[in-house]
Amino acid sequence: MTTADAIVLAGGRASRMGGVDKPAIIIGGRSMLEAALAAVTRCARTVVVGPHRHELQADIVQVREVPPGSGPVAAVGAGLRALGPTAAPLVVVLAADLPFLSESTVMELIRYGTESGADAVFAADESGRPQYLIGVWRRTALAAALERLDSLTNQPMKALIPADTVTVTMAGIADCDTEEQVRRARMAWDTGAASSARPAPSSTASGAPLPLDEARNILRTTISRLTEYRAELNSVRGATLAAPLTAVGPLPRFDVSAMDGYAVAGDGPWRLRRDIGFAGGRRPIGLLPGEAVRIATGAHVPDGTTRVLRDEFARVDQDETLHQRPDSPLRDDIRRRGEDRDSGDLVAPEGTAVTAALISAAASVEVTEAVVRGPVRARIIMTGDEIRSTGPLQIGQTRDSIGPILPDVLSWYGIRTVDRVHLRDTPRGFDEVLGATDDGDLLVIVGATGGGAADQLRGAIARAGARILVHRLALRPGGSTIVAELATGTTILGLPGNPFAALAILMALSPALAEGRTGGHPLRPPVGPLHNASAISGPVTRIVPARIAPYGGWLGDPQIRTTHLGGLVDRDGLVIVPAGATDDDLVEFLPLRM
């Protein structure tokens, strides 16, 4: 979920189309209202303003502007009132006449709304014309704009627009106001041209290299989510919870002894019985006042137990009388039923990674399965006629020193490798690879990302009609990196062929890729002082090997050999060094787990 709510305007009279119910018009197998709702699925709450529609899900709030048909401003006002005082800080406002609108477009606008600080952010078409019914508002600014108007009835949207706005040029935001526009939109879907109209993040449209942080944010917020499903937690490590996980049973299930010792009833001394309570064994019969029974850690305490007297505080006379040692503290030493978690308590929120700790915590409260996304399944494609994995090398060939370790590296981030293959340099080899993506969520392609004679990947991505998320990175090494998304939803990660660059970019981007596809919470990266940053930093961000300094922080390598990974043999990880960094500046550390 995002920090935004959504208002979808679905009550237009479509006077230019004879008064038909425009949001119900079907284009590409779904109504335009369904397209709008699909685009805001990651918003916290959604309000649809218009005639009541029985087919909408129960969690969607439906209201009507008063009087009906009194214009978009009145509809926006009705929608904001329906959200109430607990509305999110940002509010998405959309018209339900946008057949090509996608979730990524909305998420990109939300990102701009969060980062820009503007009162409102609007999408603009390729001619630069702003679309005031595709926007993200600060809730307070929208409420103030509505309050300023004497009347909301039959006001144009321009009457609301504040001075502090940002417009973002995006593709695929054409609306349908006439029968001719509907006809053209249907033709676009039928001929497959709609794929080229899918919006890409506008900040990458020019192909300019992106800073690493911006690229990561794009991957986390605009990449397509994997389908959620129910699975045994123990079989899906690396997946992410698609819904909150709650306890089925209490923890502990019953009152148990926290220590080896004696369950006692009342004040001492106590008459010690001969039976013993073991963890997992038969529960001792109830205690009468003045009685005690030997008990082990984890055993179910008998009825009537006042507390557990641990061994080191106890003394037993020859006549089997139990005493508490003088000057020893009075302690309870009983773990009470449900004191850690009760039935229905939250174990982990949506977006939590399925790890060994989560699996154990869930099992302790009788939960063994959950609704999850992932884990991400990856295919690795090694490229280049000069690369050979096995067998004797021929003239001009070199050993593949990066491919064999990539599955292990991906596993550090919960990504499972399903296949690793080698692709020779052929004019259309990548077209075949990109056309057969049914068995993977992520294509990791090493090499062919530059502009050389054998670098064919970018052309194949363009021919496939993929949505480019990251054209290039403002980073050394790894500037030729490309990230794209096919119409099937498969993510393409094109890495440089240079071994160190490929590894560095994989480590830098894999967490964001996995988080974007599964909806996981961002990792908390280690950060510390880089003591020799001034010897490493340059005009652009760099990634270099580093070791942990004896006195804390990191020491990086000013010079690196990127054609092999020999420089990592005695290193602890990599550091990301911002441009112009100085000694002891805080930098991000990417730990090696080899």
C-alpha cells in the first residue's frame, strides 16, 4: 500500500457520445472504470464518485456528487468528503475514461508528489498539455482549493488548480471523449499498438543515466507485482507476505514452567510429592496448598500452582520438605498462556520477507501457510562467443568466471535461479530469448548492453515493445545497465559483461528488484564511515571493493581490476561512494556472502 488514497470520477454524462455510461465502455476486454481501478490498486482507499455500481468490490466506497451531474469539481469534493478526516497525505484524482492508464503511471505520479513538495502533480500528454484529471494532490492543498470556491457546482477543473504544481510528460494517458476516440483506442488494442502506449517513467524517457537511488526507487514503485497465492511458508523462503500474518493460537499455549525447579502452591515450606512434570509429558495433577512437585522447563504447570521455585533457590530436607533458600529473590518463573502472543495477534505485516525467523515465529502460533508473492524466479543468460563455461578454451576464448556464481549471489536476495544458459552472438538471438519468458519472472542478461558491434540487447528490447525502466546508470562501473519490463510482466536486467561490474550492479539492484516484484519492505542497508573516501570519489558515484576497518567503518580500494573478481578474495563487501565524497563520509555497504 502507498501513502495515497484515490478518487475516481465515474459519473460523466458523455454528452458527445449521446449520454452513454462512458466509464462502462469496454476497451481491450475491460471497462474504462476497471482500468482506472486497476491503476490505483496500491492506494490505501478508493472512492468512486458516480451512479451506484453493484459489481464493485465492497471495500470501494461509492458516493454521488450533489446534484448528480454537477461537474468534476463537485465530484472531487464529494470524494474527498467520503475519505473523511483520516485521508492519506496524498490523494490521486482520476477520470474513468483512460483505457491505457497503468499502475506504473499512478505510482510514478505518487513518487513525484512525494518528492517534489508541490501542491499537485499532473500528467501531461506528449504535446505538453496537462491532464488535470490524472493527478496527485496533497490532501491539505486539495481541501484548501475546494474551500476557496463559493460553489462547487458546474465548475471546471481549472478552478481548482493551485499555483504550486508540477506537470510530468507521460505516454499512454489519452482519454476517450468521443466515439471516434473510443474506436481508435479499440483498434490500438486489437492491433497490439496499445503496448507501445504503455507509460514509462518520464524521468527515463530521454535515456539519460539515472542516479542509483532514483533507479532503485523506480524499481520498487513502478515494476509489476507478482501474483499472490497461498503456500506453505517452509517452501517459499525469499517470498514476501501479501497479507498480514496473524496468530492462530496463543503463545505459550498453556501456563508452562520457565525454569527447572518446583511448582509450588501457597507459601512455603512445601511437602514435595514424588511425581514429576516433564515438557511434553503428562501434566501433574493439581496441587493443594503447601504441596510442591518437581517440574522441568517447558512443562505444563499443574492447577493450583502459585509460582515455580527454580533449582538454585531451593533446598530439600531429608524428609522431602522443600524450602526456599534464605535471601533468594521471590520470582514467578511461569510463562503464562498467551503472554507472548494471543490468538489474532499480528505476527508480521504485509511486505515482510519469508525468512527462517518468520517461519519459526509463525509455527510457534500454529501458522504454517500464508498468502505470499514470490519468490522471484530468475533465468540467467550469459552472452558472447568469446565466453566458455566448460571444456578447453579455443583461440580468442576466455573462461566464464561470473556465470557460475550468479545463482548464489541472487539467492542472497531471495531470488531463485531456474536456469542458466549461454547465448551466442547472433542478430536475432535475443528476440527468441525475450519471446520465451513463461518460466521466469526475471531475465538476468550478462553482456551486450553497450553500443558495440555485438551488443544486440537494446535493439531486441525495443523490438519487443518492452517498457524501459532504467536506460542507463550514472555509476562506475555499470553505466551501461538497462532494466525493462516486457508486456508479459517479466523483468529484464541487462548487466555489463565485465565480471566486477556485473556483480556490483547485481548486488546494488537485486534488493530493489525483489522488493518491487513481491511488494517487500525495503532492506535496511549497513551504513558507516568510509575512511579513505577522498581517494576513491570522483565526478560520478563509484562502487568499489572494501574491507571492514579494525576501528569500525570501511576502507575502500581506490583502484580496481574489473575484468575478474580476484580483488574480492579478501574483501568483506562493496561500498557505494557518492560523487565528491570526503574522508569519513557515511556510505552504503553491500556485504559479500561468498
